[in-house]
Amino acid sequence: MDTIGFIWKNWSPTRRIVTGDGNLKLKNRPVIFIHGNSDGALAQGDEEWAQGWSANIEYFLNNGYSSAEMYAITYGNRNLTYAMNRSIDCATVIKMRLFLEAVLQYTGFQYVDIVAHSMGVTIARIIIQGKTFSEAGKGCHVSSVVTEALHIQTNASNRMTTKCDLGKQLMNRVNNLIGIAGANFGIDYYLFKEGIKPMWEDKGNLKGGRWLVQVDRQKRQTKLDIYWQEMMMCVIGEQFENLGDHICGAVVNIRQKGDKVSLWTRDANDDSANLQIGHILKAKLSIPDTEVLRYEVHEEYSIRTGSAVKSKQNSNFFHCPGQGRS
């Protein structure tokens, strides 16, 4: 189905929907697949990280679905080199919101299901919620095809000068949202070195602590995926040079009120190593000096009686007991 061609041909900017005859005869509720960071809609070659949804679509086809009931689109480039620097911008969410609206109108179904992976989970939530995307006014680049269809104002470099308005919320048009390896509320993700369990009671963590980065709701859409990816690279890579043995693992906690990303270290009493790790981590995450990273000792955290934990170190000034600020 040439869904994209249908979008441009039938887009109505005053109604903000596409118009179609709704004559498609479908047995199953349509499914929209939204891929993750650096992947695409379908498989491309034999690369493990570029398989898209091809295998999943084949499964659906073998279980009673038709090709008219499944839709996917590649929303960005698939160059894995840029994975750590990629963020969700206005151009991406506009394209995906337009795609969602188009599938609803093209199929004539009242509801659709969405299956999303990794960064695609966050994108799915944004386009379902609608309204104004938080990165509006940043001047992101938008293709001329999209700007003409949406009547978006751009400057000479084809960058947006109008707000990124996604329209009304579509929660009443999405029956199921299945998020795979994405930022789903209530979920914790762990990546630890071999032989170390993701719990403070493990002998590898028992005397250690964690550098804690808190991500508020306003920054979840643009920061959380990047922070977590950088944390994982800190665990498996060589970002800390000779300090690698001090790193145990990384954790991300997804919560409705705000998220946490933390890097666990082996020895909470090794102030010198922990301070160096904190400095490097803050630089890797591009966290400004106005924001503070906290270091918490696992033992103190485990026996706390209130909601707050006393920080041993802060990476803003790196204030340690018995030391001055550096």
C-alpha cells in the first residue's frame, strides 16, 4: 500500500487529517510498527542491528494478518555511528504523527495497535499524546515535502520557525501500545559486569555506591535514552581508562514522576577514583555545571528511614568529607 503517497495526495491542512474512501476490508485491527534508534522499518542486509520489523511482520502474516493490516516507516537514518548523539526532534515526531493519522484514515478503522521498540516507545507516546512537542521552536530541519503538506513556516535553510504542534491527543484511537525495551513506567533496566548481580547485597556491590542522575519529566523525551546509552557504553567501553575496574554496572529506573540513571562503583570509600569517575561521567552526559550529580553509598541507602539519602559527594563541586571543593 502506497500510504505515503496517499498522505500527500489527501492531506487536508484545515482539518489536520487525511481523507480517504475507507473501503478497505480488513479482518484484524491495523498494527503500526515503530522502530528504535538507528534501525529501520524492514531488514537491511545481514547486520544484527538493522533487521527492522521483517521477522515480526512475517510472524503476523503467518498468523492471519494481511499486508493491508500492518504498517511501518523508517523515520531516520540507520547509521549506527550516530546512535549516541541522536535525539527526538520536531521533524521526527511530525512525520510519525502524520503516519499514525494516515493509517487511521487510510484503513478506516476506529482503532489501531502500536508495537514500538527502544526510542520508538518514546516517539509513540509523544505522537499519541499530541499537543505541542516540548522541543518546539528549536529550529529543527524538516523536509520540504512535510512542510508543504503541513503548511509549516521555515527559514531559508528549511528549518522550522513555527511551533511543533501535533494536534489533538489520539489516546482514544490507539487500542494497545506495546513497548519493547523502551522507557516504560515502573520498569528497571540493568547492565552489570559478568559475575555481579544487579543488587547492592551482591559481594561485588556491597561496599560500593552509585553516581545518580535524576531526569525530570520535562527532559524524559530528549535525555533519557541518550543518558542510558552513554551509561551502557561506560560499563562495556573504555571511557574511564584505568578506572574501569572500579565500575560494576549501570541502572535506569523509569517512573511516572521522574526517572533515574545510575552508575555503580565498587568501593564507596575510594574517594579519588569515584571523583574521577564522576567528572568523566558528567562530561560524557554533557550535564551542565548548574546541575548536580549525587553519589550515594549502598549501605546508607539500604538502611535509610526517610525518603532522602545523604549524599557523600556531589559532582557539581565534588565536596567530600575532609576535603575542599575542586
